[in-house]
Amino acid sequence: MFTQEIDKQVNPAIVSTLCENLAPYNHIRTELFSRYGAKRGLRNADGTGVLAGITRLSNVHGYLLNEGEREPIQGKLSYRGIDLYDLLYGFESENRFGFGETAFLLFSGELPTQQQLIDFRHTIGECRELPNNFTEDVIMRAPSPNIMNKLAAATLALYSYDPNPDDTSTENLMRQSMSLISRFPVIISHAYQAKRRYFDSGSMYLHNPDPDRSTAENILHLIRPDGNYTDAEAKLLDRCLIIHAEHGAGNNSAFATRVASSSGTDTYSAIAAAVGALKGPRHGGANLKVCEMFDDIKAHINDWEDEDAIYDYLLKILRKEANDHSGLIYGMGHAVYTLSDPRAVALKSAARPVAEKTGHLSEFNLIETVERLTPKAFAEVRGDDVKVMCANVDMYSGLVYQMLGIPREMFTPLFAAARIAGWLAHRMEEVATGGKIIRPAYKPLSKDRKYIPIASR
């Protein structure tokens, strides 16, 4: 009912006319990119990223350059120089929630002392409450069938509630960062409840956030009807948040944050741009594409242990004969990682014991089989020059969320609730050190033409 009013204002005939006129002007031959040395996707010919800046936030390391060629290695991800595996092991060995500590590390550059962590967590907890009537006026008044769009709109709306929204001093940016990272879990949870009520004809359960609980605990409390969860469930979700908190300045949404921030815009506009970028199926929305692909595989393969049948179906997917006919096996391959994606490794190790306890082991084994067979299938279809590939984080994140009983429409918003830590840290770094508006060049192809009077057209 919310989209029909907009549709009534658009004349389909003029839309068709505009599209027909645009068609010849909206096509650029692929070979022209090579001719003019244009870097599609800001990628070099060998797949490496164009160097666009410098960061001290994190390091995404997936290969070595040996005499100009990429040499595959085991992937490594570090936050402020600390290996992701070390962070996860440290939190797990001390039986602590670690996302808040990870955010402190990204924001400040150092791990907190015990008292600093107490103060940081207390501040985050106290900031979780949304402004008065925000849920009613912003989230429920115009609910969205897609939670990411509602998150972007709500992020922009918070500008109006900030007494000093445009100040880009470090102190003000840090204040805004603390506020946003606190409120994102509440916004996505309330947006999910509104979506259930207005688009799914379900009941809406609006729980209040608890300032004394961790981010992972609050998310599970807010989205579940009874608000209950186990400590093991919350710790598993906390691991997901830590793994997704940051991934370098070159990832699409972090770069969107930097591009917007380089213009001098406000924090809310920059983070809303990042939310829009993360929504895309080639970025944060990829976990949904993985789930849909496995739905298709399960529907067409009766025996999930029949590796020959699975392999044959993977060949069909790659030949654009099955699934969504894109020719892609979602969850496999990465722009940087070659032999392994450390995030996928960390999620996979945590997912197996949970799968055994929750009755999802057969699904886990199916994913593992697809992971193992895909490189061979790629080589058969695409040729021997296929680069080394590994499972990326999206291959296992959907299963983890599924085992936690989290609905699919919350998968990408949960990604955003974690990645906002990295986005905000990148914004602060860009404002402090960037110095120039980000403006790459595009080769113009249009030829000069004369203006034609309307009577002569």
C-alpha cells in the first residue's frame, strides 16, 4: 500500500520512451576500457585494487606479489595490527563478549584497559535508547519491506536529533560514532518488527534495549518475541559481529564512507551512503544470494551426500543453466583472499559444533562439499587459467544466522550493525588525514553535436 501511491505518479509510456532513447547511449564496449586504460571497479588488469589511499585501520592480506605475479597464501585479517584469530581466541578464552572491545580498538587504535572498557560499554549501553517517538515517527510511519533502506533513512533522520550535526572535529565525530554504533542494533530490530507487522501480517514485538547487555545480547533480545536467548547463542553472534566489524578501506561500503566523508559532509550522510552500498548483492547482500543458491541446490538434489550429483549441478550453475542463471557460485572467491578467507575459517570452526547440536549437520556438510568441489568445477568450465579460490565469509554466515533462528531479512542489517564500527573509524581517519575530495576521472566518449530546435526534431 505504501508503493502504490508512488506508482500512480509515474506514466509508464514516458518511462518506456525514455528507456528506448537511452539504450544506444547507455552502452560502452568492453574493449574501450582496455584501450583507454580505465580501471573497471578500480581494479588493475591482474585483479588487484588500484591504490587510492593509505590506512592504519586494518590489513586484508591474501597474496604475495612475486616478480609481478600474485602468489597465493593463507588469508590474514588484522585490526590495528592485531590478528583476527588472536582477538577471537582472547575473547573466547576469557569467556567475554568482544565486539565492544573491537570497536574501542578500531576507534582509538589501542586495546582498552579494564576501566576504559567498563566506561566504553557503559556509554554504549546508555546511548542505545532511540530519541523520543523515533520508532513511531521515523520507523513505523513509513515502514519498508527492506530493512536496509529503512536503516539508511533512519540514519539520515538522526541528523535532526543531533544538536551539533555538522561539526567535523575529532571530539564530535567520536561522540557521533558512539551514538550511532549504539543505536544501529535497535534501529534494525525495530525496523524488522515494523516490516513483520505491515508487510508480513505478523505481530510486532517492541522490546526496550538493555544498557547492561552486550550488542549481541541486545540484538537477540530485541528481535525475538520472548526476548530470550542462551549465552552460547549470544557468544556465537558476538563472534559474527567481530568478524564483520572491519575489512579494509577498499571494500565497497568503507570506500563509500570515505568518498562521502572527503566531501566534508556530515556523519549521518556518510554512514547512510555506506548502508546503501552494503545492501547490494555484490557486497553485504551476498549472504542472501548464498542462501537462495543453496535453496535451489537442495530442491534439485535429493541426496546431499551424492558428490557426483552435486558436482554436476555446480557445472550447470556455472554454465548458466541452473539457479539464477548468473553463472556464479555465490560464497566462493574473493577479490583479495586466495587460499583462505580468515573470516570464513573462523565462522566455519564455530559453526560445526553448533550444527551438530541443532540438527543442521547435513546442511553444514553440503556447504562444505560445495566449497571443496567448486574450484574443480570452475577449472572445468572456465579453463585452466582460473585463479585459486576459496570460500568467503558469506558461505557460512547465512547458516550461522539460520541456526540462531535469525530471519533472512535481518542477515544484511546484522552485517551493517557490525561493519558500522569500521565505517566510523574510516570516516574519522579520512576526515583527519585525507585532505582532498575523492574524484577519479572518467573518459568521455560523447561527440559534439548541434542543438536542434524543437520544431525540427
